[in-house]
Amino acid sequence: MKKLGLLLILLMLVAFGFLSYRWIRHRMEYAITEAVFIKSDRMVNLSFEVEGRVAELYKDTGQSVVKGEVLARVEPESYRLAVEGHKSRLASMVAQRDALALQIERLSRQVKLKISISEDTLRELSARESSLRLQVREVELQVEQARRERDRLENLLKEGLIPRQKFEQADTLYQSQILRKKALEESLQEVRSLYSKAQKELQSSKAEVLRLQELQEQKRALEEEIRALQSQLSKTLLDLKKTELTSPVDGVIAKRFVSPGDTVRPGQPVYALIERGSHYAEALLEETKLRGVKVGAKAYLTLDAYPGVVFEGVVEEISPASASTFALVPRDVSAGEFTKVVQRIPIKIRITRGDLSLLRVGMGGRVEIKRQ
């Protein structure tokens, strides 16, 4: 009986020693900590870019979404009315511009034709006036010559040296030259009158050129207004499109911040969305356990929520600073008072194997990192 008891004690000592050896060896081969939290490096707050009253919320916390899926909608009526108003005004302004363009084209042709006709007429009348002045000058010389011949013959007639018939012929020639001169002067006056009228028509045509320039300025101003209105319409159409909130990625709704009927402002969070596959574990590892922990080292993670379920991962990043470095209230040791505290270094572990759908941001657990 005594031997059996000794054997049992010996077996217990061997088993304890073996387990202690395995425990110590495991602790030497793995860096272990229970300061582990599930996080996501791609968690975004989704918000509307326009202001409005929330009409529909299609998703709730915990539901899955796919990229491009509509998640919520604000009442679009005011934006739709603005779009219709801009379209109506734009159509009216385009019609005005087109009508003005036709008027400018028609007036431009008329003005060019009038100016061309007036200039041709002025050139023709100027040439006729020059010709008539020369003719009048020539007739004036002929009249003077005929008058002298008539006076000479009249004196000879009085002296009875020539017959009356010869004097009458000279007098007739003189009278005909006077009539011819008068006719030429009347023609010259008429040409001058026509020239003055043509000048007035040319000035009138040039005045229409100024009117044409005013219409062109009006058209340019109208085109500027059209471009500005088109820009406003594009923005309003974009705002109308933004009344629907869509998911930028595949993921899961982490939190809903508003309810139907709430009024939201641009940038106000509506949903918090976690992108699928973006979960990772952050281990706050004591600085005394950093030996052999390197990027690429394997890690094994268990969560308190799922006992017995093991997730595998790899060390993706080792923080260059301790967690306390970025604390909101850092330790002040300037007074000389100091209590040594083991610092913890954040370790980022990317989970590579396991049911990722079980992961929730904020979960805690335990991690074992294989030392290299």
C-alpha cells in the first residue's frame, strides 16, 4: 500500500514536471497577452452631402450591405423642384438666345447689303457729278463763245453788213447753249441731291451696325447667363442624386445614428460602416515580452465570446511607440516622482484564417504570438 502511494506521488511529480516543462517552454516560444481587442482599419461614418429630412432608412445595425446599395434617402422634393425650375428657365433662355442669333444673322445680312449698295451708289454718283461738272464747265465756255459771236453779229447787223438770218442763227445757237447749260446744272443738282440721300442711307446703315453690336453684346451676356445656369443645374442634379446615401464598400452596419423624420445636415453621421475583411486584432503586449516578436510572426487568437474557436493571423505592424505615449493625459515625471510601470506596445495582427463573420469591433480575447 505504501509502495502504491509512493508510485502515485512519483507519477504526479512526473506529470507536474512534464506539464511545467511544457508550460515554461510554451511561454518561451510564445508571447502571450490577454490585452487584445478587435478593431477595424476601414470603418467609416457615412453621411449625406445635402440637408434634408430623412425619409427612408433601409438598413439597421448589424445588417450586411454591398457596394452601391442605397442605405437611406432624404426627401428629394425641394431638389426636384429646383431642377425643374432650372430646366424651365434654361429652356427659355436658350430660346431667347436662338431667336437673338437669328435676328443678328438677318440684320447682319441686311446691313452688309445696305452698306454695299450705298457705297456703290456713292461711287457712281460721285463719278456722275465729276462728269457733269466738266460738262457744265465746257458748256459755260461754249455759252461765252456763242454770246460773243452773237454780240459781234448783232453789231454787224446794225451796220447792215450781214443778213438777219445769220444773226438769228447765232442767237439760236446761243439760246440752245444756255438751255443745255441749265439742263446740265439741273442734272448736277439732282445728282448732288441723290448723293446726299445716299450718304444719309450709308449713315443709317452704319447706325444699324451699332445696333447689331448691341445685339451681339446682349447675346454674349445671355450666353454667360446660360453657362452659369447650366452650372447651377448640374449642381442641383448632383444634389438630387445625393439625396440617396449609398454604400461605398461591402460591409456591415456598425451603428445607425438617426431615425426616419430626423433632419440631417451635410456631414452629419447617419451610419457607421465596417468594410468586410477589414477586421484586425490589436494586442497591447508588455515590453518585457517583445523578444522574438517580429512582423510576419504567426499568431493564434481566441475570443471571450467564442471559447474554443481559434483564429489564426500574422503580425502586420509593431508600433514604434508605447500605448501611453498617445494617452490624453500623459504621465508627468518632471517633478522627480516616478513609479516604474511596464509599458505596453500595440501590435497589429491581421487575421488570416477563421470565420471572420463572427468578429465584432471591440471584442476582447487572448493572443499567442510565435516568437522568431
